[in-house]
Amino acid sequence: MSLHTAPVAAKDRFASLDVLRGVAVLGILMVNAPTFFIYWGAMEYPPAHMDATGANADAWRLMTVFFEQKFITLFSALFGAGIMLIAGEAENASLKLHYRRMIWLLVFGLVHGFVFWFGDILTAYALIGMLAVLFRRMSVLKLVLWGLALILLTNLILVVNEISMSVTPGMMEPSAFGVVPDQESLDMWVNAYQSGFWPSRIYNAIGNVVAQLSGIIFFGPRVLGVMLIGMALYKSGFLLARWGVGVYGGLAALCLGVGLPALWWASTRVVQSDFAHDTLWIVGTINAFASLIVAFGYASLVMLISKLKVLELVRLPFAAAGRMAFTNYLTQTFVMVSLSTGVFGAPLYGAIERHEIVYIVLTVWLVQLIISPLWLLVFRFGPFEWLWRSLSYGKLQPILKTKA
């Protein structure tokens, strides 16, 4: 049986992909976490709900500069690389396997989004992944050009929208964005989440419809574009740590040296203006482009680390977290929604501030970096990886490790 028609064995895995995937799944939680505890409009306009000064403004700046859009970009690129790894370029059973995987991923995404969290990305990945696979035979250059074109299209739409709003009287007011609700609506939303898991599910389901439709319509082209670039980076050997140490080091220094200072300047200006909308659009516009540069810098840094044998022990927990990325992503949701709705105690929705959410994220990171390698000492896959594989292949996959 060929590599692409059977589950990838441990010896056939690319360690650099696992490490980068582990970094991505952990990093993405820093962006997602506030949506579990704070009204969704505060993601666009922080003063819409809870305090946005002092340590909370610093927490927002930390997330905006170092995390927002960077780790979803890494995740999307890795998804594109995964398509190449599973489907390859031939017309064979691997392509059928890819579509079965996407169909089951769609099922997971719909359940995850409607029942647990409206910020689900699995639904969009499954749908866009069915389209992205059609590009897999393109050359590296064509994949990069198509990818950049799709990303540029999304960014131009964003920039045009932001500029048009900035020059239209009244459009830069918070209420014009629909992100600042009246007090009665905000109280209803907060009370629903503080009433427990089930009373809040109707609000979550409605939010998921809006989030999925707007996300696919407005950001779908960017996600597809990044997936295509991920395919190109896989084909070129970049994501397999096959480039030189000096190249990775130079790219990391250049990209992070350009992207992070630009975002720090823009986010500082926003905080100093008390989140005025005529500054928020600037950081949003810069981040649309800088996030790509920073994400590439992060990927280069991880590839550099992956080539240095002296850092092997440092890589191991991240590689394990990456091998269990699907399980870790879903587990993050279960933990956060349980905390926010009070499944195991007092509900924390609307009760903790942004800087306190950072501590929760750091705790989850630590736990997942400890549990992931321990789990993989006994099992071949994470529990949800095993379930997804078993459904995709149409039969139960062995999950326990066997002795050599």
C-alpha cells in the first residue's frame, strides 16, 4: 500500500511540520480565547465590552502584534501542505481519501461550530480544502502567484472598505460597525452565557451562522491563497527544513524585523488614542499585510530551530502538540467554553478581563505541552486524530503503540 493511501507512520512524518503545527495550534488560542469570555464586538472594538485600559490594553497589544492573523496563517499554510502530503499530485485513491477527510472534517466543524464555539475554522477549512486540492499539480511559482493574488484581493477589499468608512461622515463611530450593542442587548448576551452551557447555545448558534458566512465570503480567498502558498512551501522543501540554516536565519530576522516594529507602532498609536476608529483601521490594514510577513518569519524561525540538533529536546513537546493538533484545538474549545459558561464552577463570561485571559492561555499551553508527549508515549494518535482517520478510512485504526 502506498504512503498516500495509508495513515502516515511515525517514521514517515516530517518533524518540522509537526513542530510548526504545534506552535500554530498553541498560538491560535491566544487570539481565540477572548471570544469565549468577552462579547464578540470587543474583538473589533475593545471598549465595546469590559475594560480596555492599562494591563488590558497591553494584553490587546500583545495579541494584535504577535498573534492576530499570524497563527491562523501558519495553520492555513500547513493545511495546504497537508493536502500535498495526503493527496499528492496523482489521480488515485489518495484524492478520494482527501475528499472523505474533508467531508468528515466538515461534520466535525458543523458540530464544533453550532454546539460549542462560533469561531470554528474546521468548516471553512473543509470547504476550501475541497477546492484547494484542484491546484495541487501547479508548479511552485504558479502556486505562489495564485496564492498572492487571492490574498491581495482580500486585502484590497479590506483596505477599500476601511478607507471608504474613514471618509464617510459618521461611519467611524463605534455604533456604525455594529460591534457596540445597547446595554439591554449586551445584558441579554452576558446573562445567557452566565446562565450556563445550554441557555447560551442559541446565541452561539446564531453567531456561528454569521461568523461562517462572513468568514468564507470575506476571508475565504485569503485562506485559499495561504493554503496554495503552503503547498508551494511544501513542494519547495521550505516546510520540510531542507533549506540552509543561514537562509532560514536571514528570513526570520528580515521578516520579524520588518513586520513586528510596524505592528508595534500601529498598535501603540491605537492604545494612545483610546481605540479611536480613525486609528483602528490603520492597525487593521497594516496587519492584513504584516501578518503574512510575520507568519513567514515565525515559520522560518521554527525551521531554523528544527535544523539545530542541540534544540531537539526543546522541539519534542511542540512536535507532540503538533501531532495532536486536532485534539488540542478541540480540547481548547471544550476547556474555554466550560470555563466561560460555568460547567465546572462559576461562569467566567463577562467576569474576567483580557490580561487574566492571557494567564488561562498560558496554563492551557503548559498543560498541552505536558500531556501531548505523555499521551504519545502510549498511543499512536490523539483521540480525535484517531477518530478522524478511522472515519476517513472506513475502519478502526490501531491506536495503541506496539513494541518493536
